[in-house]
Amino acid sequence: MADKLVLAAEARNEFGKGSARRARVAGQIPAVLYGHGEAPVHMLLPAHDTMMALKNPNALLTVTLDGKENLAVAKDVQRNPIKPVIEHVDLLIVKKGEKITVDVPVHLEGESAPGTIHVLENASLQINAEATHLPEYITLSIEGMEDGDKKLASDLDLPKGSEIAGDPDQLIVHITVPRTAAEDEPEEAAAEDESSEDAEGDDA
């Protein structure tokens, strides 16, 4: 388990684009905390601490506000398309023991057979997992896999207590042999020959 990630929040009393801009200039990020039947709470989070905590998108956060602690995970993070800045965060309240659905990155390890390459069809997998034990990533070994081999979602080793939330037959990675320019030439030559024959036929 990672160290406890604590974010000290402040109540947000002003709204609108102008107030949000001022908050970001002051080193704060507008956010909303909701879930478990609680009324949404609008707050401001410390920008630097929040950015560091959200390097792992499924990080379990302890959000403190007015002396109260809430366990939460980020459900939506709005980032500036140009600058490395978080503009807004939606936080979902979670409780110990409950399961939630999250997207978890798939990390490949090992090397496929010589002369082959791997194609990662889906870089993440949707799973149901305990809110207080969300994995940072799922490891998949491609060591020694041959041309034509593939791995599906159901082939992955999930952490204890986790299960696939989507299609178990979802293709994650497959192995192939890259085609060379020389291998493409016969097809290109055949295509040119057909074009020439068509042109001659039109002239006749």
C-alpha cells in the first residue's frame, strides 16, 4: 500500500469562470466531492499536492475539510489542453469494503519471440475492485509469445478481490511479424500491372 495521500481542502464560496481563474492563480484547484447520498460539496484543493497525488489516477485520497475526513477517488480530472495544469476535479466518496468500477492501465513486461512485435490493442482494462485497494496497474507478460499469439482480458491475472467489469474476450495484445518494404513490393507491382491492363483496355 502507498503512503496515505492527504489533501487539505478549503470550502469554495465563489463560483464562475472568474473565481476559478483566481483560484488557479492562487495555487488552488476547484473540485466537487459527492457520493453515498451526500449533497455535493464544492471545495478548493492545493494544486501541487493534488497534481502529485493524481499521478496515479486511481489513488485513494483522504480529503479533509472543516475537520472532517473523507476517503475519495478522482472520477473525472479536467486538464488544460496546452498547459500542464489541472482545471477541475470530481471526487467520489468511497467507503472501506465497497467495490467501484475503474479503468486500470495494462503494463507489458518481457519480450516476444525474436522477429516479432507486439500490438497493444487496449492499454487499459475496466475492473471492479475494492475502493481501498485499487491497483495502480495490471502486469501482463508477453515473454516468448509467438507470431499470432494473443492475450484477452480473461487471460490477465487480476489482484485479489478484483474482477473484470467489461467484456472478458476483449483483446489486449497480439503478436505479429512486421512486414518489410520488400514484402509489399509484389502486391504493389501486381496492382500496377492491373492498372496498366485496365488503361490498355480503355484505349482499345
